[in-house]
Amino acid sequence: MPDSVANQIAAGEVVDRPASAVKELLENALDAGATEIQLIVKDAGRTLIQVIDNGCGMSDSDARLCFERHATSKIHKADDLFAIHTMGFRGEALASIAAVAQVEMKTRQCDSELGTAIVIEGSDVKSQSPCACTKGTSIAVKNLFFNIPARRNFLKKDSIELNHIEEIFKRIALPNYGVAFSFHHNGRLLYDLKAGNFAQRIAGVFGSTSKERLYHIEEQTEPVKIFGYVGKAEYAKRTRGEQYLFVNGRFIKHLGLSAAIEKAYSELIPERTYPAYFVLLEVDPQRLDVNIHPTKTEVRFIDENIIFAILRAATKKGLGQFSLANELEFNPSTEIDFTPAAKDYVPPEPTVRYNPNYNPFSTERSGGGGTARSRDEYEHFFDSDSKEPVVERLPLEAEPVSEVSSTAPSATPINYLNRYIITTMKSGVVVIDQQRAHERILYERLMAARASGRATAQQLLFPVNCRFNASDSELLSELLPDFEQLGFLIAPLGQNTYVVTATPADVKESELQSLLEQTLSDYKGNMMQKFSDRDASICLSVARQMALPSGVPLKPEEMQQLIADLFSCQAPNVSPSGKRTMFILGEQELAEKMRG
């Protein structure tokens, strides 16, 4: 088999999309000891992927050999596979990339006056010559998959491919916080990350507001060293977007360790929500295997159960230690003043203020508001002749809530656990999930507003500034017309900051930042998975964030209105995500359960 064909086959495992090439090039730059790395991308990697570093560079011979398969300077003997400290070691990255792209590389060692320039197309070396260049290496990958049209045709649209590249960039930039990174796409600077500490790197990638949402965790043990940050429970999201786990500086996916962190949040966050975490683990390389998958994102530990327990305990400790504090770090100015009082100091006598004319059974109040109750109205709660508590029963029949549907419920509803609305109709008892029902209502309203072009917006008394990370800022810029059709008026201010001057009704200003962040996160997840309809995806994402969450108590009239709105929908039985909004217990089913 010709080497060029073998390289193309290997490229199928190593380079399946532009993000894969970005990963290999960035890891090589880190292994070269670079302290500054630039990533330049055009057309989401289709046209150009360029990585420039100030690392050690390569000699003339190494510059040529690095494009050969299994040519690596990081592994010399089999035992080295169990003491890996570098990111790339398989020796297939550059050979695979060169097999499916046009590659230009310039490299120079610090002690050399001239560097080396190499041009390769489809594994075929076109030229190699001396050149003047700065210390380090610059690799430009042009026209990826130019010689494999089928693979190029399978690439997704630019927004999706760019999202994959950004995710790879985050996974590499986060643990290597001592290295400066920059990322340009189509001439626009998306990230400019200075060297610093881990907290600064997280803030640089995810925005300055992330500092307020994280707790610090740290644990030093013999099997594993743990350092990082976990999200506060109140900021848990419906997606796993901000979950990053690293072992020896390498991003990994490990269901067991992820579960260890999430189990520490049991009873702290609602079901189907996930906390953010950024955790660095240090483990003896001889006690883990990173060479079980070509992408090296899956690892195996010898002490997996022990590490699981330690990680869970460290997370619970961090949550417990800081959960009562308002800030990540304690402020000395908030300490209690224990200065002793003067010798002749007499503390003032406490006073109690009350209204001497107040009578709870009076029909007229002298203040305090509310509706007065008579003595009889209060006494009916206490029956001296009965030991059983007096409870209100669910009425079997009542006036119809609305005339919208002949099957609409016809009883005064009650709210069970502040989550389920229970009422009755002619065919039985109806149980409605208030959150899913509200999602369905909002979703159909938003879709109707987009279709008609007449969205209802409320002007904010004071404009609200929202700052996003580079990825979300790029996406929001693309979706501004879509948000405007839903009633949002948002304008860019620069530096990934936007000003919001109007929103749909019922959006709280205090929740606007988190609403937009989670909407963008949901939208990205929808578009990458089962949703391909842009309109439906954006409406679903906004509806999810605006919907009443479980646990919010509703007044009877609010429940009645929600029921009426639900039965006015085109598809009242399911949420926009396809989950059931209600179920009905018929008379026969109830009778069967009562017999048991």
C-alpha cells in the first residue's frame, strides 16, 4: 500500500473535521514548550488553520521527518508509554494532516540563524528550503480535505464547525493557564488570554461573571491531587456545557469521575440540571492509561474507586465550606469587631413597638392591610368535638375554567408540591406538569410571533448590559434578528458586551443575563443534536428559560389561566421537547386502584 494511501486511512482516525487538526497542532505547540500560541482560522477551518508558537522549533532534518508516520521524539521505548508527560506522542498527527491538506510550515530553533520552510500537498513534499523566520514554529493547514471531496462534503455548516473548534480551544487553553493564547476567526479576535492563574483563565474564557458563580476546591492526597472550581448550586444548568475535567493537563471524559462531582450536589440542585466544574487532577502517569483511544480523551485509572471517593469528598467539602459565604474569598473587613466596651458603658434598653388597639377579630383594622376575618372564621379551624384535622377536599365539579375546549378541566385546581396542577374534568382527574405546560404555551406564542412579525415587547426602564464569552458573543451577534422577532431589543457595545433595552413580557431584569446565556447554550445543543429548524430551536430555547420552574407556588386564578392557555394550544399534550405535559386518571382506572 502506498504511504499516501496509508496516511489517508490514518487521517480518518486522527482528523475527521477541522477541530481535530486544531487539537493536534495546539498540542504540538505546547509540547514544544511555547509560552505564546496563536490560532488563526478562516471559514471555520475549511480554508485555513494556522498555529504560530514561540516554542523550541525544529532542525532541518526533524522538520522533514515530523511528517512521516510514527515519527515522534517523545517515545523512545515501550516503557515510555507508562510515563507520558506530553500531549502528543503517537507520531501520526502531522502525517495525517499533510495527507488530506496543503501544509506550509516554517520553523527555527533559537540557536539557528535560519529556519526551514516546507510545503506539502497530500503527503507529497513540494519543496524544502532555508528561510528567515522567528523562533518557534508556524504551521498553516490550507484547504482541508481538498483531495477527499466526500469527507469535505460531510462537514457541517460553519457555525457548527466553529463551535467544535472553540470547544477544542477551551479544552487546551483552560489547564495551560501559564501559556498565553489568542484565537482569530475570519479576522476577528475571539479570545485574547494572558498567562495567569486558573481562576483568571476561567474568567477569560467564560466571562468575568464566572468568578461569582464558583467555589474553590483543593485536596492533596497520595493517589491524586485535586485543584479547581465547582459551580454554585443556584447556577446549575439544563445542559452539561461547562463541565471540564483534566488529568495531568489533558481534557478527559470519564463517566465515573463526572458522577463523583455530580453526586456531591445531590439534594442541592433540581433533577436534570448539571453543575459547572473546572477540575484539575494530578495522577502518577504509571497509574493511568491514556492510550486507549486515538483522541486520548478516555483514560483508565488503577485506583479508580479511591479517586472517585476523594473527588466526591473534595467537592462536598468545597460546597459546604463556602456555601454560607457571599464571595469566593473572605474579606477581612467583614470580621466581627470584638473590641471591649468602655467600663462605664450602659447598653440601651430594648424597646418593643406594638399597636395597643390591634384586634385580630375586629372587622376594622388600624393598619397592616389585608382582609379582616371574623372570630367565627378563625374558630372553624378548631373543632373541639373532633380529633381529625379539618382539610379542604378537592371538588368533583365546578364552573368551567374556559369555553375553549369541550374537554377543558372543570374544577378549581390545586397545586401539589408546587409542581403539579390537579383538577378534574368529565373524563377524570387531570394532573398537569406546570413547567412543561408553560413551556408549551410560551413556545407556541413565540412561534406565532415569529410567523406574524408582531412580537410584544416591554421597554426596560433602565437598559441592562450583558457580557458574554467570545463563543456566546459570536453566536448572539448572529442571532440578533431572531431575538428581535421575539421581543428582545439587543445591541452590541463591543468587547463581547451587549445592551438590552426591551424584552418580552414577564422577563425579570435580574435574570436577563442568565436567561440569555442558557438560551444560547440550549440553542447550540439543539442545533448540534436533533433540532435543525432554526426558528423552532430558538423559540424552544427561549421558552425553556422563560417558563415557570418547578417549585413556584401559583394562585388559583394563575393555575386556571395556565390551564386555559394550555388547552388553547395546538398540541397541549406534549411539551416542545416532546415530553408529556399531563395525564388523565379516568373513573374506571380510579375505581380499579381503590379496589386494590
